[in-house]
Amino acid sequence: MEKNNKFYGIHMGKARLALDLSDGSERGEYVGQDYILHTLGRPHRNINLMYTYYPKDKEWPARISEACKDMEVNFAWDYPYDDYFPYGANGEPFESMKDVRRHGQDVTLTLTIDCSLDDDTLRRVARELRPYGRMRLRINHECVGDWFTHNKRFSHKEISDFFVRFTDIIHEEAPNVKTVFCAGFATEKDGKVDSEDEYADAYKAADVWSGDRYLALNFGWPYDIAEKDDHGRNTFTPTQTCFDHALYTAERLKKITGQDKPFVMSEMNADGDVTGPLHQGEVVLRLVDKIKKNQADWFEAFTFYQFRDRGRLGLEIEDPNNSSVGIPQPIMKDYRKLLNDPYCTPEYKSSGEKDFPIRLRWGGAEDADGIAMRIRFDHSPEFCEIAFEGDDVELSLMMELNGHWFYKAPGTKRVDMMSAFFDDPVGDGTELEIKIFATPADGVNVDDGSDDWAENYYATLTQMPEFRIRYEPVSVVE
């Protein structure tokens, strides 16, 4: 093994098409980021967390499906309020948000929230979110539908006015947080977006425009079973139609607002209940191919909904016998390929050599300054480890080698990186780059008085880490 013993600077920027992932909802529990990283091999840009906040309701703060166990329910949204995890209960979503950020990802918090809450309550929520860096807040999503509590209790105009009021408070109290307005689509070229007159002010106030679109969905789950000749509560959308509606929507919103903002699909998938698990992945990949072939730079990202699901909307299905166990689906292989597609991976730019101690900056998954070093491997190794000493042991680090990402938690001294070679052995004399980025050790940015504390987290690597790379086993027992 040869290395030049010199680290150089490396900047992580945006991907042409960013990939986000939803983790936990009314259909599945939150899965820890260590497991997801080991399973998929690389982090996402954003992890979407789904929560609800109706503190005036008599059932609050219980999760509504638990509070109303004896209620007769024939549709997932029949409960008094939405069956997401309650915001502010049991340390959540903050513990999950910390987990997401330590693992080199930004947070998108989807929050269905009572539009009658006063400004003081909203200011408290905004202040609670401020330490979590460059996160996004999706407020009362899918608000052209009739299933969520906000649409049952409030008019479109009231939802729009609330979004503008909450966004103004977020911008005052937590300017590092960007708000996402998720509503409908324009289904014809130059046609109106669903309810655009009522929601015009919300589109103007939002930082990000969004719509949710499933290529296939059994939206009657878990009370309906999708069958071929019974399209009761299951739908499917041709790939070209899905792409066109997104394009028409982005163009229409630019026209009516005079603004140019990022457009994302905050939920996207093809439901295996409709496509069958064997074809689910190919349906999703067709849409991505459409985006790539059209060089659709206006399409910033989509969020794959979701990692583990009790139905067939996940990369894994939750084992019905044990909710802590996931059963990988065929789409997992397709999705791993997508994660490693150059079109969907961040852009990296190298800079000059760095001498220890080296200061690292974490702005977010699309803006971070780390370090890198090139290592020449004699051939594929039998052992590959990296170890840290002194104060560096307490750092939180994300590291990439041979296309595989690894997390080092504070207090962890040694990280085994051999899994980078299990499925991808390297040939003789291969030169690889190891990248290292420092993420918030406690999952939050600390107000140290600096002007940029809410946007940037800094950490210092004091000395060269130790590499243990060996090309022969210690012994092979016959």
C-alpha cells in the first residue's frame, strides 16, 4: 500500500438529481440511520420524517391510532387527527433528527399541524428547529386532497394563510430552515395548478415547491387489497404523464409567481401492491431515465417513500411477525444502482494540500468541506481499517472509500472498511480516494456566538489517522 501522506481539501456539492428518503410514517416505524447506511452503502441528501401536531385535541399527545384503538376505521385517515408520530412526544422528532444529521444527511420534517395555533406556539416550534442546520419543513402537505385533518378542518384559503404566517415566523426565528409547500399539479401545458388561486400566496412565500406523485398506489391500504380487475382505491400513472405534470407545474408556478424556486417530488414510488414486487424497481427507474434524458435541471430531487413499510411501498417490508425486522424487496437492488448513478451523486471538487490540524466544515449534504487522500492498493485487501487517536476519537465522521460510506460515531476509535471490497474487489495497483467529512457530533449546531453557527458546523482533525491495510490473512486454518 502506498499513500502520499498528504491530505488535500475536498468540497462536496450538489447532485444533478438529489435523492431523499422517507423514514417512518403511518405505515412504518423509524429505522436507525446506521442500519440504513449499512444496507444501502451511501447516505442520502435528506431524510424525510413524518410528524403531526394537534396539541388542542383531547387525545393529544398520544399517537391517534393508539388513542382510538376501539374506533371503527375503514380508511387510514378516518382518525380525529393524522396517524403520524406526535411532534414533541418522547423526545421526538429531535432524537431522530440528530441521528439523521450525524450520518451526513439533512432533515426534511413533514408536519401536519393545527392551523389555529397562535404565533407564540409557532415561534416556539421554529426556535426548536433552529439548531438542526439546513433543514426543510414541509407544512400541511398534499393540501389539495380531502384526507388530511388540515383539509377536513380548514379551507384552502385558511391553509394558505397559515402556511404564509408560519413561513414568516420560520424565516424570522430559524432562517436556516426552508419551508416546502406541497400541493397539486398542472395536468395540462399552460393549464392551472390545482387550487392555484387559493394557494397563490403560499407558493410565493415558500422556499421550495413540491407535489407528491406515485406512479402506482394502493391508497386504500391497509383496508383494501388491490386486484387486477378492481381499481377501487388503487391508481397508476404512466411515466410520461408523471413527468409532464411535474414539468407543467414547475413552469406554471414560475409564471404565476414571477419566481424561480426548486421543485421536488416530496413522495414518489411505485406501489408493489399494484406493480407487484418484481416490477416495482423498473417502474421507478423509468421515471429517473426520463428525467436524465430530458436533462431536467428544474427537477431538483425526489423523496423515495419509504425505507421500510408495512405495505409494499418500501425498500423493505416490515416483518408482520416482528416489527423490528425488515424483509428486503427486489427494488432494493435497483435503488442501490440509482444511489451510485453519477447523475444522482454529489459533485466533488478538490483543492490544495492540508496540514494538520485541519479544520473541517459541515454546511449540509450539498455544501461541506472535508479532506481526501489517494491510496494505491497492491491488490484487493484482506484487512482495511482506519483508526483515530487523541481528541479525534470524539469526532463524528462520514468516510467514503471505493464507493462505500462509513460512519464513525464519537468515542469510536477504529472503523472496519473491508465491506468496501466484499462486492467490489479492486485490481492490482488500483488507486482509490478516501474522503472524510465531519458531521455534528451531537446532531445539532451549537450557538457559539458566531454569525454562521446555524448554517455551519466546524470540527478539527488534529492528526493523521492510522491505516491498517493488509493483503494476507493472519492465518488460514486447514
